[in-house]
Amino acid sequence: MFAEVAVPVYVRQTFTYQIPSHLEPLARVGCRVTVSLGKKTLTGFIVDLVEALHSDEIEVRDIEEVLDDEPIIGPVILELTRWMSDYYYAPWGECLRAALPAGATTISERLIAITDAGRAELAHGTSGGAPETKLAALELLAGVETASARLLEREFSKQKAAAIIRSLEREGFIRTWQKAGEAGLKPRLENAVRRAGDTDGDGKPLNERQQRVMAELEKREPLGLSRLLELTGVSSSVVRTLERRGIVQVFSREVRRDPLAHLDTTNETGVSLTSDQAAALDQILERLSTGTYSTFLLHGVTGSGKTEIYIKSIRAALNLGKSALMLVPEISLTPIFSRRLRAEFSDTLAMIHSSLSEGERIDEWKRVKSGHARVVIGTRSAVFAPLENIGLIIVDEEHDTSYKQEESPRYNGRDTAIMRGHQVGAVVVLGSATPSVESYSNAQAGKYSLLKLEKRYGERALATVETVDMREVFKRHGKQQVLSDELKAAIAENHARGEQTLILLNRRGFSAFLLCRSCGLAVPCPNCDVTLTYHRYDSSLQCHYCGYIRPVPRTCDACDGQYIQYIGLGTEQLEARLTELYPAMRIARLDRDTARRRGSLEQIIMEFASGGIDLLVGTQMIAKGHDFPNVTLVGVVSIDAGLALPDFRASERTFQLLAQVAGRAGRGARPGRVLIQTYHPEHYSVQCARSQSYEEFYRREMEFRRAMSYPPFSVLINILVHHKQHETARELAEEVARHLREQAREHHLRVLGPAPAPLARLKGEHRVQILIKARSRSPAREALDIAMDRVIADGHSPRSIAIEVDPVNLM
Ligand code: ADP
Ligand code: ZN
């Protein structure tokens, strides 16, 4: 028997290995195995089994070990990752690895056992006299049945242990094999208590504390020991005494690491839907009952109550005997939302996201795999949750860029979710107040069914949105102002009324471009209609799509203004400035830095929600999804950096951000107000955010995309060549580009570049990129395949070439 094995290496093909006869009963599709490739031992996945090879000229190696007793990857995920590997041009082995929780794939452990020959060697010490260290090692191994290589590493150094193991194995004194890393897979145990069969025990009366314990166990048993102590307020010695007297039993049991255990769900109750919500739900349910694939785009303004529709449709899927998957952006998994879900789905709910510990993540994953959890809510990678019989897949905030994984495998969780739905015949619901242009155009074209919620829940009005023209502010003061008088006044008034304020600072594109302070012009590329990026090292402006380059101008091209500056302001500075201005206000900051500490994001959000903070300043994080009813003012400081980013999605991002952050204001009883400070009040992203008209924005944006043939009017593939040597990176990129250009006409594509990547140097490597703009997908992929084959045939390593299909971020 032979196995096709997908390994997580840079090449995309699978490798064939022979299955030694003793492993045949174990080796099944979906199992992890260790195999040697070149000089390395790697963990791979069996993706196919074959009886015989087509040709006998190739030499195949044996599989070394099978690491799983049961296939860890089921047929559905196997199929999904096969598609992913092909669509995203990513190694299948990497896709499979991405589909498992981190802890489950920790490097396998090397186990060692002494052989009979080894024992004989130890006994006689003959055979040319093994050196001291080897005998010492054998001595150690003789004392145990099997040992981890770590035993020897602890005794000797890591390097030395490796050498000893190698030589002992060669001489036949020991046998070694690999085993899947168990570290994260170990169950957590706790002590639990139950009443013994004979509650009379030794017949002596119980004292008051002992009686309390027994009374508690009478209500419910077994009970975790620590929970029991908490409930009764006694010390553990009381329980131990009862145990000694034979009245209770204390035993060890496996407990689930429950990430939501601390949530109090007692006050959560169900709600009944409004007629708009019910109408949307009806359509979803109708499809759900047919058990066939289809995708909905639920376009509902902020505060329209999409969450209730998700929850009700998940409930319906469960009632049909199906399971459900819901993807959310990282930031949405706030305690408030989690509590609601937990109240609704209790133990059938599993949560998968990055701030879980490794142990929690694996426990949740196992509960899904075993079928105990039938509803999974999670971030991007939850798309691979091993759910059986999925009926419904929801992608909330479908436009969110956190669905895109920026490292290999470079996949989009939303699109992978749609493909999963397609493969298993599930209903997919994409939800957003600001759908991505791609999704909305799919809905317009009839590929998705459009569902609309045009009003906020409870007849609440959308917030009023005003702009503050920062060019005027600049003229008024003669110098740059971080906060306009208008915004300052609004903050003070809002606080005086006892209402809360959010201040958003968009930090994307920090300081990387030039802006004229008089007229607001950011210097664009003449070919690409994106803003040029400022390079400090040679004082140039460059286009990262086409390679156009020009020196930094002394005066503004448009108005001859002298005040050309590059932009940059941090949240920290802003917080300090606000604290200075409003010493009486309780001000907190939320950005990637403050959120990094585990739990601190939750803590700040909870504190803000409970009114313990008056003003919260932060980055994009504060714009998304949250439901803070007492927020009535949202201030946006500097939107211009985001607008001027050298990315064709800059306008879309800006509109989405503005509309989302505006959606945080006035969600409660009192109306909301939004103030946007900008040098570009006339830009359509700002204008449409002001009128809160998604349709108008979509129309304008589509005009731009069509004119420049950007998606959805084209398909983009970005090829990033990176290398320590700038020359090497450049030459390789030129070669890739040449192979692609040779096929440009036949395959209807345009090849832009090579040009320096926006991050021209990263981690000590130079980065050069090529952008393929194609009319349609499959010819583009064909051309890419051909070009890559040629490059590899020329002896270049694909290691230096990162391919990104449907890039979300060209930065
Ligand atoms: P969205 O996700 O569309 O922005 P949410 O789902 O957060 O909106 O709903 C906005 C607010 O309206 C929330 O506070 C939610 O609890 C409330 N809400 C929505 N639908 C209902 C309903 N049918 N009954 C009661 N409250 C609702
Ligand atoms: Zn250009």
C-alpha cells in the first residue's frame, strides 16, 4: 500500500510514501504521519491511499509513524482544504495544518526504548567499548519502558543528546519513533465529590458544617470540590473528614476548559422579532429546510438587529437536526455577545478564537469533533470546525478584513465559508451594514439573495453625521490642530449631559504619505490612481502597484502651498491630549497595544458598557459591532490617512469605517451625533458616510472600480518576491514577470511591476511585488501555474515567492 502525503512545505504537490505492513491497519486517509523529506522529518497528512504505483521507476520511502489512531481530518475538511490549496495556490499540507487547533499540531515527540541488544551492551559493555556517555544513556533508558527524548536532553545537552540518540540507534541499541505531541491534548482534571453508598458512615452524628456539605450534595452531585467549598463556605478538611469516615467519596474527573465558565447568564432572555426581522428570517428558514446550498447577503443598517436573526436561524438549524457555524471578526467576541450566546445555546455552543488558551481551544475543538457541540462561533479559523451535518453558516461583518489571513495559507475565511456551504449543501448568510463591494455586486448579479433591514430596531434614528473641514481649522489657527474647536465643544457638552463619547483615530497608513495642509492634496500616481508612498531613505514618492517613482516635491503640485507634511499621530498622544483637556473625565484607550494583554480588552469594554468610563479613545477596534446604548457622540480624528492609502480599497475601507463607527452612536433612547474631522469633506466616502447611503457609495465606488478595472471587474493575484539580497529578489521577480508577460495576451491578463512592495524591507528581506490583473480567474491561474513551473524548472526556490490570490490588502 502507498499513501499520498501532504506536507507543510513550500511545494504544492503531495508526495508518495510506502506504508510498511505493520502500519497498514493504522494508516487511513486523514491521519497524520511522520515522513522524511530530504534530510528532515516532517509531520504530514495522508490524503489518499493507493494500491499500486503507476510507474516503478521512482524510489519511494516508507512512512515512519502514524500519529493518530483515528483520522484527525474528516472528509469534509479534506475536501475543503483541497479546494483551498488549489484556489489560493497554497501547499495543501499548510492548509490542513491551518485547519487544526494550534495545540493539536505541536511538533510530535520523539520516544525512545532500549532494545535487547542495548540491554546486552549495558550488561557486558563489550562491542568495542561504547563510550561513557552512551552507557550512561543506556542506563537511563534501561530503567523505563519508553522515554521521551527529553529525558536524555535533560541529562546531557540538547545537541549532545541528539548525537547520542543517532549513534545508539544506528548501532541497534535503541529504537525511536515519533508520537503526536500530547502537550495540549491532556485533559484537565479536578477533584469532585459525591455521597458514598452508605451515608450513615460510622453512625456518629454530623456537625453543622458537615451537614451543610451533605445538604448541598443532596441537591446535586457529583459536585466539583472547589465549587462545593465555595457553596458551603467550609474548608477542604471538612470534606476530607467526611471522606475518611466513608460518608462521601472524592474522585478525580475530567473537566472541560470552558472559556465562558465565568459568565453569568441568568439575566438573558429571548426576544420576539420585529416584522422586518421576521420577514428576513422567514426567507432564510425556507432555504434552510430545503437542505441545499444558497447564499444570502443580509444588508442591515447598524442597530437593525441582525444578531437576533442569526440567533433565531441557528436555533432553527438545530431544530432541523443540523449544526451551525458562525464566523465573527476577532473583536466582536465581547463578553456581552458571548453571554447572550451562552444563554441561548448553553452547552451545545463551542467558541473558537485566538484569545483562548491552547488547552481551551483544544477542548472546544474536541467537543465539536465528538458531536457534543453543535453550534460553533469563532473567528477566521473556525471555518474549519469539524462539525458534521452543517445546515447553516453565518459570516457576520462579512466585509471585515480580519477574515483574510495574511500569512500562508493566505485564505479568506468568508470565501472559504461560502465554499464549505457549497460543498455540503448549507445555507450561507453574510451579514453587514456595509457589505464589501464584491459581495454586494454578487447580490446585484443574483448570485446571492439580498435581504434588507433598512431601519434601526425600535424606531431609533440613525445618528446625524457632520464633517469638520480641517483646512478651515488650519486657516483659522495657522497651524495644525489635532482636535477642532467643534469637536472639543461637543465632547464637553456631551459629558455635561452625562452621556458617553467614542473618539476614533484611524491609524492605518500612519505617516507614510505626503499631504498638503492647505489644499488637502495627497500626491497620486499618474497610472494607478492611488496615493504615492513616502520613502524616507531616498526622499522619494513611489507607487507600489506599478513602480512609478518621483522625488518629494517642495511645494504642492496643485496649489503651490508650502506646507507639505507627512501625517502621523498615535492613540497614546491623543489620549494624553484629551486627559489634559478634560481632567474631570474618565478616559480610557483601546488599541492593539492595550488589547494585547489577555482580558484587558474585555475589561475595558465591560467598564465602558457599565458607565465607568466617560470617553473611550481608540483605533478601528472601537468601531466594530459593539452595542453601547449610552454613547451619543462619536468623534473621528483624521480619516485622511486611510483615504490616501496606496490601496485601491482605500475609499471602501474609509466608508466602511465611518459608517460603522457612526453606527455606534445613538443606539439607545437618545439620538446620536457624529463629527468627522477631515481635509476631504468632498470625498465620496465621506459624503456617503454623512448621508449614510450605502447604495450611493456602492454606485460611486463601482464607477471607480470599473474605470480602473479593479475587482469585481477583474481578478487580482499578488506575487511577492522576498530575499535577503535585493538583487536576487529583483532578478527573480523580473523573471517571474517575464514568464507571466509571455502569456499576457493569450490569457487576457495584465502584469504590473515588478515594483518595490509597500513594505520594501521586512525582517531583513527585500520585497518586490508583481500584480496580475486578469479578466477572469482560471486563465490567470493557468498562466501562474505555467510561470511558476518555469521558474522552478530554472532552479529557483519557490520559498522566496509568496502568492496571494484575491489580496485584500496591498500594503
Ligand atoms: P446590528 O448587529 O444589526 O447592528 P444588533 O443586533 O446589535 O444590531 O441590535 C441592536 C440593538 O437592538 C441591540 O441592543 C438589540 O438587543 C436590540 N434588538 C434588536 N432586535 C430586537 C428585538 N427583536 N427585540 C428587542 N431588542 C432587539
Ligand atoms: Zn502606479
